[in-house]
Amino acid sequence: MKSYRLCVSVLPAVVAVLISGQAKANPVDPVTILVIAEYGVEAIKLLSSIPTYSATSTGSASFSLVDSTGNPATVLSVDRLFRGVASANSSVDVNSDIFGSVADANALANWTTTFVVTEPGLSGVYLGWGASGGTSAYSNLNANAIADVVASMSLNGTPVVSAAAKSECHTVPFSDCSQNRPLASSETFVFENSPSVGDIYSIAGSLRAVTHAFSAGGSGEASASGNVQWTIVPFSLPHLTVNSLLTSPYRVVPNAGGRFTVPYQFEGVGASLGSSGNKALTVKGVDFKLYEKDFGEGGGDDLVGSYSFDFTAGPDAVTVGPGQSLYNFFNTPITLSPTLLNQLIDTTMDMDHLDFVVEGAFRYADALGYTNTASFSNVPEPATVLLAMLGMSGFAMRRVGVWR
């Protein structure tokens, strides 16, 4: 239609030239000006279809060390909380009538924090973390959205735990993807590693949100977001205590002549046990060594043997309640043969009697299943040993006097 109007407007000028036989300049008439203007409007419309897109991204991480009441804290100790928060999000929007429009956005939040154990007696550290967020994407051709979280914990430079969560959306032409594999994860870790003063814990992680859209004569959109919250709580577990302990027999006396002719039964370990915390503790077993103690008589202590008994079932099973103290005799006899007893005689006093002592540890577990040991020994204190030696010396002197 536009070409037709152009031919009509030019035809009168051509006829005039042919008739006159002269070539004259013909001014552009108003109709021609109108045609040019119309093409200008079309050109403006074409320019307005240049691809347009927008991309936004943000990422942040913050941390705070507070006590159980939320007040700022400067050291890591029992009943203190260590909290951290990280977030990231990105989005792109493509709107175009021309094939090949692309937009990308990438947001990243990193965190690394280190703290030192300053209080003795810690049993371990509780670490809890949770991640949430999601992804969505739409495009005439291709759009991707990824939210990715990685977190780790180390003690004195050695990794102890790591965890990850991820959400992704990937589209094909004319498709929609929303909350595909949503970023939702939470885990709890407990490290019963009895950290010492000066031990260093480190927490590190990253939260990444990436979006991409490629449009083919239409629109493309993609968004990704994620949030992470984590908490560290140092704790002290209840401990089993061995308040008193005895063994039977403690002393074995030979027959006349200083020789052992019959076996003896070492009946086991009797102990008064207590729980210092607010949880019940189950005694799982005992490991100990049995010695023939010379108490400075001139000979070395003789190791009779190493023994290990389990108390998970049967009459020896025992549970110590919160704040409770009870006595229990773990009756697992050990036969001491005459041959063994005679081999233990290596001093003059051993011919009169043999003294037996034990040292070892009870194995126990709390209600959560975390295990520990409580050490014990029934070796007398030095003062007690001295009094015993003086008593033995007096007895020996009196016995010498009788012999005279």
C-alpha cells in the first residue's frame, strides 16, 4: 500500500518531464514526506525491541557470641551460645523480542569464625545448623537457578564434620520450574571430645545463589535464595564418680611354711558410684589391672593380670540416677592358683602375706548414648602406706621377740 502511494505521487512529475523534454528538479511533495515519516515510526518501534534485562544479587553473613541470656560474651564456656546467620539471593528478568537475550546474577555469602576454649572441664560442643530457601525459573528457551550451602567445622585444624544442602531449577523451552529440590535441611552434631583449654574450633561455610536466563523472542525469569542459621553450645556431660572402692580378697595369707597350697578367688570389685549431673548413667563395664603390691618392701610390684568385664546384662547391670550415689559389688571371680600365688613371692614379707591392689576405669554411658570412663585405684595414699609399714615393722619386731 505504501509503494502504491509512492508511484502515484511521482507519476505527474515524470509526465511533465517527458512533455517538455527538459529535466527539472521536482521538489519532494507532502505525500513523500508522509511516507518517510511512516518509515521513521517503524524504525523507532524496531529500536524499542532491543533486548532489555535486569539482574539483582545480595549476599551477607553475620555472627554474634552471646550467653544464654542473649548478652554479648567474649569467651567460649559452658552455657554460652555461638550463633551465626547467612543469607543470599539473586534474580534475573529478561524481556525481548529478539533471540539471544541473556542475563546472569550471582550472590555469595562466606563466613569463617574461630574461637578458643577458655574454660576447663568441657565435655564437648553441640553444633546445630539449618538451611532454608528455594529456586524458581521460567524461560522461552533456558533458565537456571541454584542455591547451594556448604558448612564445615574443624578442631585444631582437623576437620570434624561437614554438611551441604542444594536446590536447583533447570528449564527447557517453554517450561516452568519452581522449588525443585527445595533447600531445606537441618542437622545436629555432638562432639564429646573433652576439649582442653586452648583448643581452637573453626566454623566455615558459604551460601551461593546463582541465576541465569536466556530468552528466545519472549521473556525469561529466574530466582534463587537461601538462609542459614547455626548454633554452637559448649556443654559438660554428667560424670560418674568412684567415691570408694574395695577388693576381695585384699590380703591373702599362705599356709604354714609360707607356701600357698590352695587357690583363692579374687571376687571382683566393689565400688560406691555417684552421678554428679542431672542425667542417669548406666555402668557398661569395668577394665582393671590386678597387682601384688610390695609397698616399698624392696621388690617391684607384680602385675597379676589385666581384666575386662561387661555389665550390659545380668546381675552386674546397674544404673546410677541423677545425683544418686550407690554401692554395688561387681561379682566376677578370678581364680588365683597356688602356682601363681607362689610365683608372686619375691620378698620376705610376701612369705607372710600378699597384698592385692587394683587400678582401672568403669565404662558408662548417659541417656543419649555418649560414653566415658571413670578411673579408680585402691592403692593406699602415701601416709596410709607409711602407717601400714610402721605397723608391719612393729609386728615384725614383736614377732622376733617372741621367736627369741
